Amino acid sequence: MALRRAVIAAAVIMAVAFSTDGAAAAVAPPHRTIQAAPIAPATTEPVGTPTETAAEPVCVRLKGAEACVGPDGSDRPGITIEDTADDHRHPAVEYYLNGYLGTKYVIHNLGRKGAVRGNREIGKVVTFRAALYQGNHRVKYGRWKTVQNVAKYPVKRDTRTTPAGARGKSRTCTSTKAAATLCFGERKTFVYACDTAADEYQARAEYFVGGDPTTRYEIHQLAGVGTCGRAEHGDLSISMYRASVFDHGRRKATRLYKYN
């Protein structure tokens, strides 16, 4: 009787170990540890759409906005945002560079209908979307799109600079109280936005370049304390700047704009 029960138990174990197709089910060894792949720095913004290789500008559109990413030599090189509606809203383009989610960039086009604003200094891979703002509030946004092999001389990914390192490399810095730092240099202009507090808030750099009051640039540093995000602006110099702290879309602390 005991032998019969043992035979039945063995048959049940064999049946469970095989799938309905007759293939063996994958079972991890009992003493083996399975480790997950590294995860990119956390961000509340989902990123991930089909990837395209740019030969001509690749564009995404909303009613009132058109954002494009184009290769060098095209009619829209770099990343641009166009205002396509005569209304009280303004368009912006939000983007990530080189697959790194720890730093988000935003360009606000504050010109009127037909105005195109942008930045030539972009990475080899750009993930971007168009958005519409009413004042400082985002009221609409589109889907993310990824384009690769865009720039002939792409901005390299810089994720190891600390706030102290940014200060050492820069000519000018400004900070909010124990939260955010903005630093920049003006030979091949670059800007750092650094998070200097271990809290849930985000450090941001907000600034204008080349004396143009119709284009506001932002760097949102999402990777946490002791990290810096970097943007490049070629030969354009910084004209106004400030460091701010946000709780997602709500401003928690800032300083008045300073003039360079």
C-alpha cells in the first residue's frame, strides 16, 4: 500500500513539472539567487516609444505645438519647439538625453504663433514629447518618442559630477537653501543643476540664454542628493538664472532671477 502511494505521488510531481505542451517548466534551483537588472534613476514620467533613426527631422504634434528633433544639416537641427496656435498658452518640449532618466530638460517657447525655439546641443539619443503650458502649469502633453543617431557631435552623458565638482568647473553658482544649486561657465556655455538635499524634492535650474526673454530653459535633476544634470548651449551666454526646488509641479523654494 505504501509503495502504491509513493508511485502516485511521483506521478503527480512529474505532471506538475511539465507544461500542457509537454515541455519542462523552468524552475530555479532552490539555493540560487536571481538578481534583477539595474534600474534607471526614478522619475514620475514614463519614457518608452518606438525608436527611429533620424535622417530628416522627426516631429510630434499637439494642437498648438510641434516639437522636432533633426540631424545636423537638416532644416531643423537639434531639438526645437514651435508655437502653432494664437492663444494664451505656450508650447514646450520635454526631453531626456542618451537614455538617462535622471535628468529631464524642458524648453519653453514664450514667443507668439509661428515662433520656433530650441537647442542645437543634444545627445546621440533623444527621447522627447510636446507639451502645452498655461502660465507655469502644464495643461496637456503628448506621447514620448525616441530618436537616435541624431547629432554629429553629440553631448556626452555626464552623470558623475557632484555639486562640489560642478562648483569647481564653473565660473558662477547660485543656490537655494540646502536644496538646489545652479552653476555655469561661458566658454562653450554649460549649465549644471545639482540636488544638494536628501529629501523628496527636485532641484531645478531655470535660465535664459543669449539675452532672449522668449525662451526659458529648465534642467530637472531627478536622480537624488549629490547628483548634477548638465546642459550645453554652445556660444550662447547665460543672461538670467535661478535655482529652484519643486515637489513635482509645485514650487517649494526659489530665489529671484539674477542677471549675468
